[in-house]
Amino acid sequence: MFPLLRSSLLGCISADAPLVVLIDGTENYQKELQELRVAAQTVVESVGSAEESDGNLTDRLQKVPRKFAKYLVEASSNCVAQALGLVKSYWHWAKIGVLGDGMCSTCDHDQFIKFVEEAELVADQIVKLIDQ
């Protein structure tokens, strides 16, 4: 059936072995391919809705990075808005608009890192509140 393969393996094992090796390899390949399909389907469904099922699995899987990036931007924006809303709830007069410009010009990088480290504990508490 496969003369080159058969002749190269004939000296080592029986004549039926190449067919068994090919069938076994194909079965393993098919099993792995099915597992990949299931995993890809899971990823696609995790970032898309049922209405967005148009197109084949490959096309939909290729859209996942953009959808995931969009989700991260929306989630980050929501979390920042929640945190700034908390700031305003305690200090109504706070001018949070200037925060969009980034770090204050009189604050050096090392000082900013210390502020961030201090804020991480509070940030974890805020995230727990949002998660409830």
C-alpha cells in the first residue's frame, strides 16, 4: 500500500505494522483535533454571544483577541470609574478631571511607586466590593 514506508519498516517489524502505526497515528490525531475543536469552541463562546455564531469556528476564533481586548478596556474603565466615584463620595470637591492627564508633575517616579503600593491594598478591597 505504501511501498516506501512498507519497505523501510519491513526489516524491523511485520508487514502489517505500518498500517497499524498509521491507524493509531490517525486515531490519536483525530482525538487531539476533536479536543482542540472543543477547546476553541469554549474560548469562542466565552467571549461571544450565541447570536454571534455566524462564520466557521476558525473565523470566530480569530476574532477572540480583539473581543478580549475590548472586554479588558471596558472592565478597566468600569473599575476606574467605580474607584473615582468612591473618591468623589468622600471628597465632593476633588477635581478628578486632572487625573486623566496622568501623574502630577511635582511627583517623582519613586514617590508614585510608593503611592501605588499603598493603593494596591485599597484597590483589592474595592475590587472585592465590586465583585459582590
